[in-house]
Amino acid sequence: MKVLLIGSGGREHALAWKLAQSPRLTKLFASPGNPGIAEHAECVDLAPGAILGFAREENIGLVVVGPEQPLVEGLADELRAAGILVFGPGAAAARLEGSKGFTKDLCARAGIPTAAYARFSDAEAAKAALPRFGLPVVIKADGLAAGKGVVIPTTAAEAEAAIDDMFGGGFGSAGAEVVIEQFLEGEEASFFALTDGTAIVPFGTAQDHKRIGDGDTGPNTGGMGAYSPASIVTDAIAEEVMARIIRPTVDTLAADGTPYSGVLYAGLMLTAEGPQLIEYKCRFGDPEAQVLMMRYDGCLVTLLAAVAEGRLAELGPPALADRVALTVVMAADGYPGPPVKGGAIGGLVEAEAAGAQVFQAGTARVADHIVASGGRVLAVTATGDSVAEAQRAAYAAVDRIDFPTGFCRRDIGWREIAREAVA
């Protein structure tokens, strides 16, 4: 089967790496791809309007859409209407990520546990509502903001400033509407499920590290590292998440005439009252995809095609290895603000020789050199029998990389390592 992968980040490199191992794959294309993806796929730079024509011309058997933006904009709908198999939800279902307010309203209708909230399209009304939420409070830009549209102020002044920033264009059009939520106490975890709109199967757990600095300090980012599985998501909690969060979501969308097909990524808060939904994403996470692909032992083409064809129930549970995978993101100086681009990167071969897999994200090739071209640049990923072992292997590889204009956190997996130490 010929496969076309859409995207250019670390998530897509991880998907390309795994797709390339699939026995059913005959040819992998990627648009636009990156230098790392080019090791596994033929990269073609297709304009959004040219994807359908390319898929027809090349007789593509499956299109895998990596990032959220094309899904929210309806790429999957266009391909399905033309009879082309695609992994990823249509635009109506992708509103789960495209609009935080839409998701909160769906939760209210379906009785899905989530934080109390209110939606606002006016800054003054939002500010007036702050006292009823208390402090700290969660303030979210409603639309897509590259994982950065969430602020958790601890003072009233910070909250009002965040509201002004969002409505003032600090997050672009994503802040045209704002959602204010009750702050939930607990520990965050990520839960993944695959669904073809009817059948649903779990596809692993992870714990992301959103803050820029060690010890979870500083501003939020798109993710500075992750590990999988997350032991805090016990079997009992996973069953509860499937029954009270994932299944009602899939059923409600189906009843609304907008069935969801693809991967459903639930960001959870594990509270004293049980798991509650923080947000949904309509694609594999980044950097969570990197650790999930390192653990998946099956044929990814077969699995994703079964989702796209509505045959997920015919397959057994996805084969995720018991081993732990951990990834460390190396970012360009300046991130999550404007990153320093153009910095040379060396030592990638040496890092992989140390036993890690280096997934490229914000990279470009200039002559014979790899350089930084974005904020999050590399995801150095390793496995082990424990989080501590996987962490040691990942940082041993990080230390072989020569990236003078880059940095990383040095504590990815710290909560789980502390738990392992007392187990």
C-alpha cells in the first residue's frame, strides 16, 4: 500500500519511522516532511489544494494526517468525499481540538467529568466572571494555539492581563473567544484511544512535561518531553476513562451526525474525585507520538487503515510493549518565544549509536548540515525497563549531540522516577 503522511514535525518523523517498518507499505510519501522524515519517505512539498490531486495521481491507498490544522480545516472530509482512505477526523469532529468551548459544551451535554467553565467573547464580561472561579484559575484561548494558549494565573491582576492579552491578539485568532475554567487539583496524564466511529480501543498512556523549566517551572510550551506508559493511569482508571469520557464522546458525536474516526487524545487531570477531562486533541501528541511509536510492536499501516475503513473491531488490541519509552525535547534558544534559527546541529549519528532514536522536528538541511529551523528541534527518545533506565539512555544520547544554540530540560520523567524509588 502507498501511504501519504501529512506534516513536518517530530510527531510525523515518529510516524514515518514506524510506518516504514510496516510489511504492507510499498511506498511512503511525506508532505512537506523534514530531513529526518526524508530518511524513510520521499518528501514532496504539496500545497493544501494539491494533496487530493497527488493522492489520485500516485494511487495513494491511505493518507495519514499528522497535525491538527489540516484536520480542523477539513482535509479529511475532502479526501473521504473523493473515496480516498484517510486516518483523521473530519472538520466537524475535529472541533474537539479546534474549539475548547465546543468540547466543554459537549461534556456538559454528555455528562463527561470536567472542570466548571464559562465561555466569553468579551474581555470585560470575562473579567467580571473571575471572582466566581477563585484562584488559581485556568484561562484558555478557544482556538488552536500550538499548545500554548493556556494560562494559569495565581493573582487577579495576572488573570485580567491574560484575558486582555488573549482578546488583544496575543494568540492570534485563537483568542477571539476565551474559556475560563475552575482550577483542578491533581496530576496530569495523557490517554490515547483509536476509534472508527463505533469501535474504540485504548492506545497507551503518557505523561507530558509542558513547562519550559526543570521542576515544571516557567511558561507552557508545546511539550518538552514525555514518557510512556504513565503508571498513575492504573487499569481501573483506564476503564473509568473509557467508560465515562471516551465512549460518551464518541457516542455523542455519532448521534450528532459527525462521527469521529482517528486517534482521540484525552488530556486528563487525575483528581481525588476521579479522572476529569482537561482537553481533547484530534491527533497524536507531540512529543507523545514519539514514545508511543517506540512502544508499538504491530504493523502501523494495518492498524491505521483499519480505523480508516471502519474495521477496527476486526483487529485485536494494539500491541504495546511493556518497556518504557522516554523522550527529551531539545529546543532552540528563545523558545517558547521567538527561537534562534539556523544553529548547526551535529552528533546525531553518535546519539543514535548510543541506543536512542532521534526524531527531528524543527530542522532543515543546508548543504550537508542539519540546522535548527523552529522552536522544538529534536526529540531524543530511548527505551528501558524503567523510567529511570530510559531516562539515563535518553540523556546519554542527548549529551552526544552538538547543538550550541539549543537547550533541554534535564528532569523528564522526574515524578515517575521518584515513585519508582519508593516502590
